[in-house]
Amino acid sequence: MERLRHHLLETGYTIDGVRERLGSMAASALAREELTPALRATADGDPLGTLIRLWWLGVPVPAKAVAPEALASGLAEADGDQVVATVHLQPWETGGYLVSDRKVRPGDPALRPDHVVGAGGASANLAQLVTRRPVGRALDLGTGCGVQVLHLAGRAEHIVATDLNPRALELARLSWELSGVGDVDARAGSMFEPVEGELFDLVVSNPPFVIAPAREGKLTYRESGREGDDFCRDLVRATPRHLNPGGQAHFLANWLHVEGEDWHDRVGGWLGETGCDAWVVQRDVQDPAEYVELWLKDAAEQGTAAYTEHYDRWLGWFDERRIEGIGFGWITMRNSGTLDPVVRVEHLAHQVSLPVGDYVDSVVDAIAAAHRAQGLDAALLRTAEGLLDERIGLPGAEDPIRIVLRQTQGLRRSREVGTVEAALAGVCDGELALGPLLNVIAELVGDGEIPDSDAVRPLIAEGYFLL
């Protein structure tokens, strides 16, 4: 593996090297599962083009063009005068490499039940969410091909990685070895069973959250076999007993939108009795048909004889349960050790600053501080950096019709406010207490009635003001 890693780096088989070689057109086509532009871009038979064809595109290459390190690794094998990949080997943004089963494209044989999927958008989303603070013990629950461990390496002193699928651990070990990451404690088992009784400072998981009817040959990398969204609910509820004081957990999850039910209450209810502060963000909602099409495509079932039958049965399963949509998003939990935990559940569909992990700690801090702060009259507030005051009004009018405070950093929220809140944003510098400031502002821009300082709590929780 070490010799192969050196060969890959020397050849330029890195994220930047592959992107530069393929170009934007071929990269966009690959996102649509179209290989032809990428095959044209790598037709020269040079070392980098050969590696891209072999391990990224998964097509046979001439044996004479393959370096000895590739065959010696066992990740490719000779087939006559050609060499074929036995795995998908992709460079990753950390500078390491990930080993998974080969990508399945339309027309390929059905996935094996213990298929190990490579890293993609969901893996990158989770890595962007996780706190950047150093930790002692970290747990990657359901490691798959081992991608989150590459992000945790160097940030955590000790890493435990688990997976229900022994094949996933086998390939993950190759990923870590090929990436130069050592001393990962890999364990097989479901949920928290392999770490029963152990505590961690950080838990991360991209779990098998796909919501599907029970069936033969379920895909363990994405389906738990549990009813509805019960797996994500149970994962959330089991997490607190494995967190050290101050420890955090970050998950990706799906949840159901049920007719006559508020999804905020559904997901908030999962967290209400955990004793942890929590922040839930819904990033997307799909209707049942969109959702089914996405995951049938993921398993390369389009065009197969069973496609229509599986599609119809899945939609029928949703109908029986009165499912109107499926939400996708993040869940962050913190063991704050308080008897008064706070849970915030919200929908954020707009673009946010990445990585969220750079400021996720301050987001949870703000949510908790706004909830627990006693008597805000004496609080010293500062206006968040990069805050804009946008006013909309008729030409020549003395007063605006609408005032919006807009964040240009972090979560980039926007909120319509009144003249008092807008004036407050212009003067808060951490020097004067909130109560006296509101008194002065009320006299200048209001009707003399002093606003309740508690009305500022939502603006603190959402990061417009820093406490």
C-alpha cells in the first residue's frame, strides 16, 4: 500500500490532478453517469489517464500501461492482455484515498447485499458539518469505506470505527493504510453494540437512513430494515449514554413528513428526552416519487425488469403510512450536562458558508445561551460581524416598508425586523447593557414604549447578536 500510495501521488492521481485532467465537461457528464467525455479525455494511454480509467471509470486498460505497484496491491488483476480493477479507488479531498466496491452503472449486475459504497455528496456533507475542535476519543459509527476517519485523523487522539458489514471494515482498512492513517480501532457490529459502556468526545455517523419497505436483499450500506425512520430515531436516543460531558455528535438523517403531523414535532420529539442540547437542520424535502427514483437510480435499477414493480410497491408503502414527503438534514447533539436542554429544529434551504464545522460550536452555543440567559437587561451584546441592514421603501418615503437583517457569514440567515431591532444592530458593541440601550432606542425611534429585552432572544439564538 505504501508503494502504491507513492505511485499514485507521483502520477498525479489526486483530486486536483483528476479534475484538471478531466475538465468541467467530463466531470459534469460523470455526474450524470455518462463516461464518454471522460474516456475521450483519458485516451492518450499516459500513466495518469490509465489510472483514471482503471480505478475511477472502472474500464479495462492495457496491461503494458499498468505499473507493477498497481498489480502488486491486489486492487487490480490481469485479464489476458488487459488489467481490470477489483475495486473503486478514489482520491479524496483530505489528500488520502478511499477503497470501495466498483461503481454500479445502469446495465450492470445487481448490487451484492454487502456492497460497500464509495464516498459522495453525503460523505462530504457530514465532513463539512463536524466540529473542527480537537478531541480525545472519536467514534465513526457505520464507517463504510472509512471516509470520515480520514477527516478525523490528526484531530482525534484515538479513533474507533464500527460497521455492521465486515466487508466494509475490510475495505476501510485498505483506505486507511493507503492514506497513511494508522491506529484505527475497527470493530464489527450494529449501532452502539461494539462500544457498549464506552464514552466519546465526538460521535459522527452517516447511517443507513434510507426509508424503504422491508425486502429481500436489502442494501446494508443504506437500509437498516427498520420501520420508517425508526433507525434514525433510535440512533439519536441511544447516543447520549456514549457522550462524555461536553461531547458532541453529528449525524445525517432522513425523517418522514406524515399527513396531519408537523415534522418539527416529530424530529424534535426524538431529542426531547435525550438530555442533550440539539440543533436539527432540514436541508431538503422530496416527495415520495422523487425519493424512490433517487434510490432506485442509486442501486442502478433503472431499466431493469423489476424497476416498475419495485417503484410501485415503494410508493404504495408510503401511501399506506400517509407519507407526504421525506426530509434530509443534519442533527447535532451536545451533552451539556444541564437539566434544561434546548432543542432547535429548523429548515434552511439556502446556501450557507462551508464548512459548517468551522462555526457549528458557536451556533450551538448561541442556541443554548439565548435559551438559558437570565434577565437580558444587563446583558452586553455585540452585533455579529458581516451583518447587513437592508431597507425597502417607496421613493422619497420617510420610513421603509420593510427592514431585513441579513448575515453574510456563517448560516447566512435573514430576518425581517422592526425599527428597534434594526437600531439595536447599529449600536451594540459590547460596552453598554441591553436594557439601557433599549430605553434610549425606544425614545428615539419608537413610541416611547420600552421593548421587552426577552424579544431579542430569537436574534441571539440565530446569531445576529453575540452574548
